[in-house]
Amino acid sequence: MHIELRHLRTIKAIHEAGGLARAAGVMNITQSALSHQIKGLEDQVGVELFVRRTKPLRLSSAGFRLLRLAEKILPEIAATEEEFMGLHAGRHGRLHIAIECHACFEWLLPVLEEFRKAWPDVDVDIRPGLAFDALPALGREDVDLVISSDPENLPGVEFKPLFDYEPLMVASATHTLAAKEFVEAEDFRSETLLTYPVDRTRLDVFTGLLTPAKVEPRSVRQVELTAMMLLLVASGRGVAVLPDWVLREVRYNPDYITRSLTQDGVTKRLYAAVRSEDASQPFMAHLIRLARQEPVKLQRGMEG
């Protein structure tokens, strides 16, 4: 037995139209062709699908069984076809994001809220890339985009630049470092350094300053939330190093000061890593545009 989608569509059309002639008109085929199709289907299933001695034509019990199958399968087929058409047109898709930057949650959420309004049919999810190797997961298609400040030369992966930022030392306004115009690696040797709970290789203060200078802080205290970190800083419980855009988002606080790392400062760049074949997806390109605009909006909001 070989039931085709056209058979299911035929059963449904005849039932809804109430007869062969009207169904043939709806399906844009001749009544004779429709009759032959029904006869061929009945030969395959081995039972009659219609009670032919009634007017209008009525489905038999076997016909109703096939109708229930049609009502279950055809909407799913139609939804799948629409989804594929949406994928082809760039309206639908999956956007699972891994973040290697702990502070990026606070920056990315407003971006995703704006993105959701423009692309409601794209399945968006966030996976913290701190718990697994995000870039290999991108290659395996476990995720679709990785936010990272450490670009690598990976085949089939493109690193789209988002924006540059400056990691800044944050200390209490009464801290002795407040008297300095900038800080250097040695200034951290006697300090409690407050950091996010991530590996040192993903912290700008270590990769851009302390590790190259072979300087170890007096102690390191890990803090999950930015707000709590700034509260501890303002209370004189330690110093921190945070991206300038994080500090713009929380606005100015008179209880703490910021200083550049070294006289020239340290500049880092944030990237969106995507698979090459996905880079041209309309929704992917739109998300990257929104991500590039968000730091500018934060700056304008602070100036306003």
C-alpha cells in the first residue's frame, strides 16, 4: 500500500466539497480524473472509501479514518513548507548564541529584545560559552553565533567585528589609586582583584596586563553580578577591571573612579563569530548591525 499526499488532499477536498464535481472544480482537475484517482486508491487500500449510494457522496468508516490522517498530516506538511519558504526568504531560522564574555549578557539582552521584534519567527537562545568550548561548538553547528574577543583562524568561520572597547580599572573614590592618572600592572600586586567567575584566559586584566608583566594580585575574589562587583568596589573591598561600555550602562557613580590600564590604555575588540555559509543570512546580518549600534546608544544615553 502506497498512500501519497495527493490522496490525502483528495479525500479532504471531497469531504469538504460534498461531492466529486465540486471537489474536482476546487482541485482544478476533471471529475473523471478524480474518479480514477479514488478508484486507484481504493484498489491499493483494499476497501471502499465512499458510500456511493448516498447523496451527497459520503465517506465510509475507512474513508473517515483516512480523513483523520489527512487532517493530522496535511497541516504539518503545510507548516513545514511554509517554514522552508521562510528559510529560503530569510524570515525563519535558528540563532543559538554562545557568549565567551561574561559581562556581555547585560549588553546583549537589549540587542536581542530589539531583534525579536524584527524577527519573531527566528528561534533565539543563549548558551553561556564559559561552560564549554564555544568555537568548536560553532563548527559542530551546536550554536550559530559566538560572542568573543579572541578571534582565531578557523576554516569556515568568519569573525565579524562589532566594536572596540577599553578595559578600565574601577576603584573606590577614596582608594589610593584615585590619585593616579592611570594604573600599571604593579599597582595590582597589593590589591584584591574582583573578577567574574571565569578562567583568567578570558579576563582582559590578565591577558592584556598582568600575565605579560608576570604580576599576581594579592588575592582574587570572583563575583557573579556586575552590580555586586561595583558595590564591593565602592565599599573599598577590592578593585575591578570592566569594559568601558559596562560602566556607561550603569552610568556614573560618585563612589568609584575609573582609570586606564597603562598610560596608552588597552584596546580590545569584540567579535561575532559565525559560520561562513550563515554570514549572509538576513537575520544574522541584522543582529550584527544591532550589536554594533548598542554601544553607541549607550554612549548617547549617558551624554543625554
